[in-house]
Amino acid sequence: MKLLSRIFTLILLITSTAAFAQNSITAVVKDSKGKPVPHASVIIRGTSNGTAADENGQFTLKVTVDAPFYIRISSVGFKPQDFQIISVQNAPAEFELVSDDQLQEIVVVSRRRQEVLQDVPIAISVVGGNQIDKAGAFNVNRVKELVPSLQLYSSNPRNTGINIRGIGSPFGLTNDGLDPGVGFYVDGVYYARPAAATLDFVDIENIEVLRGPQGTLFGKNTSSGAINITTRKASFTPGVTLESSFGNYGYIQTKASVTGPLAKTLAARISFSGTQRNGLIQNIAKQEAVNDINNLGAHAQFLWQPSDRTTITLSGDIADQKPNGYVQVYAGTAPTLRAPYRQFNNIIADLGYKLPSTNPFDRIIDQDTPAKSGNQLGGVSLNADFKIGPGTLTSTTAWRYWNWDPSTDRDFTGLPVLTKSQNPSKHHQTSEEIRYAGDINDKLSGVVGLYFLDQKVTTTGREEAGAAEWRFAQSTTNTAQWKTPGLFEGYGISTNSWIKAQTAAAFANLDWKIGDAFHINPGVRFNYDKKDVYYNRVANGGITITDPALLAFRNALYSSQFYTTNFDEKNLTYQVTASYRPNKTLNAFATYSTSYKPSGVNVAGLPTINNAPALNLAVISPEKTKHIEFGAKTNPVDNLTLNITFHNSDIKDYQTNVQSPDPGVNRGYLATAEKVNVKGAELDASYRAGRNFTFYASGAYTDAKYVKFTNAPLPLEQTGLTVNGTSIYFKDISGSQLPGVSKWTTSAGGEFSTDAKFVSENTKFFVGVDDYFRSRFSSSPTPSQYLNIAGYTLVNARLGYRAVKGFSAYIWSRNLFNQNYFEQLLPATGNAGQYAGVLGDQRTFGITLRYVL
């Protein structure tokens, strides 16, 4: 009761108003063609104070609150719109409404200033907050189903990779020594850890996905694109949003957001999100469902506006995820080139073990290691905007943390093979970005900035073998020696490692208008990167052994390894864009840019070749890209948007992450492909047919190849390859496809809505359907016939009643037709040929109830 009392008191405090002023607004309401809109309703948002326009669209509204505040104007046949009033002026104003049967212009901040999406000469996809609100069961992972060029893979929060056009992060497991190529930003703050991609959405204004290099616009270098998330800001107009969703598998999600003034110049927004869901996979060994959801999150924001030229925002967020997951299921076995006694099926037969199911979509496992994926992250940021001269000076200071506490079964079976795989990590980062953006004169505008990021990741973990490990490790026919009691049981490695990284950069991007329609946008970036690595693992545990032959068996499985390394480097990249915008129906553009990812450092162990660590892989070369892109943004007819883009990237020393069968390499190791080429085409379209129908369609064709990769790891089925008695560990795979990239991806959908005025104004009944398709793709750095994922189609649907204010309700379903599909396929450790799958969710459905005050 004390908690409820405090929440109630907080709501009363935030929704209270400051001292009243007595002024009036005189204005006229017009449509997009400049004609008056008669009898429009006008109200100060959050109050009962309102009026109506006369037959000429004119109105006078008495102001009873202090600026800044919002007024809402609505009229039959037009979209209800909010207009912010910064100050009350005596001069008459004009407000333009958008017709209900017209597409509304989308405003983005991708170039560090507010611009209409169609005016920006960059390939951008936008997912709006309204689209997020009505989708049901939504988090960052869902964005990939709406933006075909975006790929997001997550076998667990730590091992989350984000790619755009097939490049950005190596497909597979995460290595802390490699910089992401896709920047992930929330309210201007760069998140160095992609673990944030598993968070639930709350208070999202919109999500911009920028495709292609963006290093001259953003603080952290983004060599292949950026995800720029903007949250809803604290408001001086009181507001409350409450939402609850209920679905199958015990799904419950609750979101709440409260905003309003605390004083004349101070406002706040406080938001909360909690999600629970039962597990989707049954572990029959423990009689429990795994891969459940157990998330809590909160976000607080304070907005101080001491004047109309200064805005300061203090934000803080925290998230705590404690699922019983993420578990992979046994998906199949590839026959390797090792001797028959070293094949998976023969090994488990000798151990008297039988898999609980060989069909992964039975969703049944018997794994004996506890599944745990503790994921905590949060931080604080201070953003200050000062209007100085013709532009705005912005300072964004942030501190963030991430704690990862896992436990996984890396053999994917109920056998005691690898009984412990626990490598907790702690990460913290501090960052500072200072930039100035604005109009220098009527022909020249742009942004110039400085950026600094300092981060450290510390990992302390334990890998440990079990009683059945001997049979998987057995590499000679002398079975008696391998059966030595306790040979491997309890034996493992204890690891202590860390990486420190610093980045400093200066960047600038200009927009030079030549004549009435032609623009040149040059940009430049200077980068400095420094990394220091410490890695120390000690093989220990188990019974004491002195026999040299048995010690050799142990050392072949786990061995001690120690190394330190560091580097620092500088780099200069640039880009230039030319655009032609003769009218509102066409914006054609072309871009040439260079981009750069700093050298990578292996900080998760090095593979052992011929009983020695491959020290030549401790540091790998930086990745350099030359990128060409051209396209057109068009509005060929009213209510139709049609955008098309063509792109080509040539990448030298492409950084890739290889999942090693060596159990001592915790998260794979880094390698480089000499050259990679990615090219393709993208289409984005949206159409509004009258007042009732809206449609959208997006598609991407992506051809991503290793032009030259002569030192790639062997595919799973070629494990154990020998030539003339010599073991072969690498292969030339030049000309093959990059992993994780479908040649074809599409996203399409539509919604029918109709007025529900008999209930109340500004309410609608609606039904919507979304479809996502991706073609076949490889799930291995080196293509393997056993690690290809078949194409699949997902259909999502929703049906309900929606109100701008008041009560809304709708039912929804994701994966409506219960499509079985894999997100990833991952080879198990031990070289026996078995591999596991990350399953996509089966059909889920539920109901969402929302109330907006």
C-alpha cells in the first residue's frame, strides 16, 4: 500500500500545473492547400480549456497555463495534430492540418536537426512510435521484420549482432575486441554493447535505421549504418499512458508512463515496463520450461527549460533481465572426416545415450547444465542544447554499464560433457559528444563535432568438463587409457581477461545549396583508437595426474594460455553526397564514402594449432570500406511515397568472427578475409488509399560475397581433413556468400480503419496484417551444407479499437501461421559434428489494453 500511495502521490505531483498566465492566442486553421478549415476544435492539451474555429477557420483561445505547452487541433476529415506553443505572441498565427486521407510527413533527426524524411539524401527507414504501439509484443528485435536491410541475430543478449546490408558485426558469437559497424544510439547516446537489443520498448517516439556509412554525422564511427532511437520527451502538458498485454504461454506485459510539469521550467517523464512469459522449450531432465522472459525496466527523464534558447535533459534508465534461457536445441549432425569412432552418433551410442528428440521443432531438450542469462544494464545521460547564433550547440555526456551473468550447456545434450560454461562479464563506458549544428547562411548549413568514448570489459569465468568428456575427446584407439576414472571430470580453465578501449574523433558534415535545387554534402572524420588487452587462463581442477600420456590428453582439451597486446592508430575517412531536389516529387542523390573499423583484438582465447596458440591472431588488421550509393526519393502521385536505392561496398580486410571447435576459445576468434563485396538494391513504398486504407512495402536484394578469403576455417563437415597425412585447418572460400545474409528480404503490410464516432471523436476500428519474408542464408562463416537456414515467411495480424485519448483495445498474433524456422545454427564444441539451433518463436497471440489520459 505504501508503494501505491507513493505512485499516486507522484502522479498527482506531475499532473499538477504551474502558475497560470492570462493571455490569448489568435490564429487561423488551414488545410494543406491553404483553405480555411471551419469549426475545428482547439484545446490546450491536458486541460479542459478549449474553443472552436469559426466559418473562416479563425479562433481566439484564452491561455490558462504558462508556455511552453501544446494545443491539439482536430476536425472531421483531418488528422488530430499537436502544436507546441513556445511563447504566446500577439501576432496572428496559422496552423496547417493534414487531411485524413493524406500521408503524413515523417520528421527525422538523422542529420542532427529536424528534417522531413523525403528531404534527406540518405537511405533511411523509419519505424514510428504509433507503429510500435499497435504492433503488440514489441522489442528491438522486431525492427528487422519491418526494415528488410537490417539483420539482427541473438543467441543470447551477449551474443547479439546487428548488421545492415549484411555487414557491421561478424555473424555468430560476440568478441569484445571488435567494434560494431552499426551504431546503436538512444537519444544521442551510443550503446557500445548490443545486449541492449533485447530490451522491451517503452516511450519510443521513432526508430531511424540509416543505411550505409554515417561516420561524419554521429559520434562513434558507424561503418555500415546506424540505428537511431528517439524516446518521447518529458512534457509540460500532463499525460498518463497505461498499457497491459496478456497472451498465450503466460505472457504478461505492463507499461506505464507519466509526464507533466514539476515547476514553471521543469518537467518530468517516468516510465516503467515489466514482461513475463513462460518458457517455449521443455527440458524433460529438469521438468521445467526454459527460454522464458522475466524483464523489468524503468526510465526517468527530467527536462529543464530556463529559456526558449536553453534545454537541458537529465535521463536515467535501468533494466534487469533474469530469464531461464537462452537455450539452443539439438538440430542435427554432420558427418565429419574424422574416424568413425569420432562421429557423434557412434560416441553417444557407446555412452548409452539417446537424444530426447531429433526434431528440433518438438522443442524438447534434456540438458543438464542450468540455463541462466542474467542481463543488467542501465546508465545516466545529460544532454544540453543551447541556441547560439544561427544554430544549436549540443553536449551529450553519458555513463553506462552492462553486467552479464550466464550459464549454458555447450554440448547441447543431457550428457555430462561440458558441465560448466560460465563467463560473466562487466562493462562500463563513459562518453562525451559536443557538436554544433545549424544554418550558417541561406546557402550553407551543417554539423561539426567532437567525440570521446572510454570503455572497459572485464571477464572472469570458468569452463569445466564432465565425466562423459573422455569419449568426445578420444583421439586414439587406446580406449583403456581414455577411460581412466576422473581423467577429465572437474578439469577446466579459469579465465581472467579484460580489454580497455578509447576512441576520440572529430567530424563535420556540410550541406551546401547551389541554386534552387542542387545540394553538395561533403563530410570528413578523423578517428583515434587505442586498445589494451590482458588475457590469462589457467587449466586446473580434477584429479592429480602425472602420467605424460594422460597429461597430453588433458592439454589437448584445455591448456593454460596467457598473452597481452595493444595498439593505437589514426584514420581519416570522408564522404561526399550530391542531391537534386527540383520539387516535392523528386529527391535524387548519389554518395561516395570511405569508412573504417579499427583493428580487432582477440580477448576470448586463441585457437591452438599444432599444440601452440595462434599468436598471429592476437591483433587483426583494420577494416576499410569504399562505398558507392545512389537513389531517388519520390512522391509520384498524391499519397504515394516510392524510394529506391542502389549500393555497392568494397571491403578490404573484412573482420569476421569464427566459432572454433576448440573448447578453450570461449566466444570464437577473429580473422580477416582479404576482400569482401556487398551490393544490392532497396525499395521502400507507402500508400494511403482514401481515408480507410494504408499500405507499405519494402524489399532488399543483397549480394554479399567473399571476393577473396584464402585462410577461412573449415566447414563443419570437413573437420578432420588431412592431405598426405598432414592436418588441414583452413580453406580458400573465395567467391562464396557471407553468413547471415539473405539475397531477398521483403516486408509488406496494410491496415484498414474506419471511424467509430458513435463511440467518441477521434476513434477508429482497425484491422492490420504484416508479412515478413527472407530467403535462404548461411549460418556459418565458412559455408556448410549442414548450416544453411531455409527461407521462411512470418505473418503478424491485429484487430481492434483505437483512440487518440481514452481507452483502446486490440487483439494481435505474431507468426500467425505457426511457421517453424531457425534464427541461427551453431556447431557444438568437440569436433563431433553435432550442431544446435536458435529457434524462432512459435505462434503467439494476445490482447493489449491501453488508456491514454
